[in-house]
Amino acid sequence: MRDTVRFTLNGMAVEVVRPDPQLTVLDWLRDHRRLTGTKEGCAEGDCGACTIAIRDPGGGVRAINSCIQFLPMVDGCALVTVEGLGGADPVQTAMVAEHGSQCGFCTPGIVMALHAHHARGGSTDATGISDALAGNLCRCTGYGPIIRAGQKACATPVPKIAAAGVDADPLGYDYTPADGRAARFFAPVTLDELARLCAKYPDAVILAGATDVGLWVTKQGRRIETFISVMRVAELQWISATGTGLELGAAVRYADAHEALARLHPSFNGYIRRLGAVQVRDGGTVVGNIANGSPIGDMPPALIALGATIRLRKGKAERTLPLEKFFIDYGKQDRAADEIITHVSIPAPPRGALFAAEKISKRFEQDISAVSAGFLVRAERGIVVEARVAYGGMAGVPKRTAAAEAALTGKPWTEASVRGAMIALASDFKPLSDWRASGAYRLESAQNLLLRFFLENSGGAFATRVLDLASVAHG
């Protein structure tokens, strides 16, 4: 394994020998290269001031939060910072012309988010520009001039970000900082090598997009001894539409899975728009969201409602597990220390079944769920023959609702039956209160989400009115 991280920065080749695995791209840019245009605002991937553009070895252009990306993660990539635009970029020109900047602190991140959107041929309509900017906060002004600048810039020819060369051999090295606390980073390129490393270092942190792990370092101050990245393993970078649904490898990012999930069911289209923002979806993976076991992870409730399964590998041995069985208790999953998830299989909703994915949060996008939900109901001749209702944020794990499902199954698909299930939900969950929401709010929200699911799928004038209001609220 080589010990040198190689990439290009603003068109110039860079080699860094055995960097600290926990050194963020942001800190390296500012402290080691004195490229201070990229700012630190939150150090948790929430404000977008640190956004840079990146071209992956595979050619895809992404916007990333450099504050939570570790330097070895950009091996083989091409990085572009605001300094690399040279002042004549269409986005910079349009931002000046439209008066899109005030204090300027957040402006470099906004410029780079729009540059990445432009470089991948993003849409010029206001909704598309707003989506591209959802991960960038500006406290000085409204977004009107910025959106106009984005529309003007994205109407010009698409800029090119030249790809960097990537070594075929894996990356792996030991690092000893001044305090003597050793650290390691590995980026294998085959599944067999990944499994071997996991067996050798069973306590390693398995790293995908770092949208969660990055905060362990920047916010919690944790010192991680061993990282093993899955993101260069080609056998984990695949999307397959099967005859019965969809399969996603463990290294597939949300941005790449979005279209395929929306084809599986339209409800996923708007739902994934609300999952973080572009920078989060450009970094985070669907399987990573599952593997970290968070009770407020956005995807597990919807996938549980669909009956998703995961494939796990330990050495050469493999097993398949229903996703709902993976979550045991808060912070505890059915996964051995040296076991990895290789992919998730997501069934399509059965013919004639009703399905929806829902989320309650304080902001439309770029916010963690207070409550998330997945609903699947199948009725025959007006009688419910199958009900799968799962929630996140209501317990220590994403969880199905045994009592509510029992209250629906075998009953007519009517409001009276649904209201009975809403009452039953109170015996399924006793949610906790925290800064995101009180337990009472969570329970009432969960009940009302089930009612809304019924109203949106029961026909009639009132249901049509609910759908009209929802479309207005969701832009």
C-alpha cells in the first residue's frame, strides 16, 4: 500500500505524505496552503461556508463540506477552491452584477456551491438554484440576488473541472502525531482487501461519506485510531434495478441513488430533497445512514416499511438480514465488529399498495428529523391485508408499530380504522423529549402523519385539497 495522498488542487498536482487521518480538508487548505477563501462557519457541515467543488476519480462533480471531509478522502480527486476560479468565473461575475454578496463571509461557499451546480450541468430554474443553495446559510440578506446570480451564471457554457489521476493501488499508512497517539488510514480497492482489513482491525471506524463521523472529530473531539474507507471499492459502487426492486452498494451516495429511488416510488423524490442538502447528499451514502444506527436516520423507516434487507460480510462468510432486525437497541446493531454491510436490497411496493415516506423537521431541508415515517398499506376489496408502518425519532431505534399495524390489518381502509390505529400508536411508543421536539409533539406528529397518509390516499375532494396544500408547502 502506498502512503502518499495524491490529488490536484486548482489544477496543480499535490502529494501529501502520511497526513494525519483526522486532518480535515478545510484545515489543510487554510493552515497548510494558506488558501483562506474557504471559511469555517460551523465545523459540522451545516452552514456551507466551507464548500468546495470536487471531481471524483469516476468523473462526477460534487460540492462538499470541506470541514468534515478528511484529507485522505480526496485521494485521486480534483479539488477547486474559490481561489482557483481566478475572478472571471461566471458565478463570481454574476454575483457582482446582481449584488449577491454583503459581508462576504459566506460568499465563497455560495460561489463554490453554484460553481459545482453549474459544472455538472444543473438546471437554471429558481427551484434548481434554490436546491443547490439549500446547504449554504447567509445571515446578511435574502437569497433573491443570489438566486438571480445563479440563474444568470448557469445559463452560460458549463465549465470544466479536469480530472485528476488516481493510483490503482490502495492507500494505507500509519501516522504518529506529536503526542504519540498513533493513527491509521486505509482505502482498499477490493472487497476482499476491505474484509481482510476489517478482520485485522475490528475496532476500526468504517468510513463512507463522513457526514456523521466528521462530527465525531470536529465537535466531539474524538481521536480515532483506525479509519477504513469503503469509497474506493468498485464492488460497492453499483446500483441495480432488479425485477422486484432496487439494490444499492455500500459506497453509493445519496446524490447518485436519488433518481433510482424516485423511480422505485415517486415519494422518494421529494423526501430525498429534504435529506440534508446538496453537500450532504454529495457525500453521504444510503448504507452509511443505515450502518450508523441513528434512531433519527432519515432512510431506515421508509426502507423498513418496504421490507428492505441488507447483506453483511465477515471474512468470506455472508448473510442477509431484514433491515428491521438490524437495529437492536440504541447504539447497538446486529453487526459484528469486523462485519461490513455490502449492499441494501429495497423491494418495490407491491402492485396496488399505497406507500409514502414522510419527515417532520424544523426546516424543510438541511435539518435532522424530529420524526420520520414510512407507510405501506395494501388493501383488497377495501379491507387492509397488509400494513407496515415504521417510525424514526420515536424510540431508541427505527421501529415498526405492532399495535397500530394490528389495528389496521383486517379492517376497512377508512378514517375510523385509521383513527383507531392512531390511538394504538400510543402503546407502541413513549417518545422522549429533547431539543428537537417534546415527546408529546412527536407522538401527535406520528399520529397525524398516519392520518395524512390516509387522507392523501383515500380519494375525494378533501384528499385532493390536502394534496394541493402539500404541493404548495413543498414548493
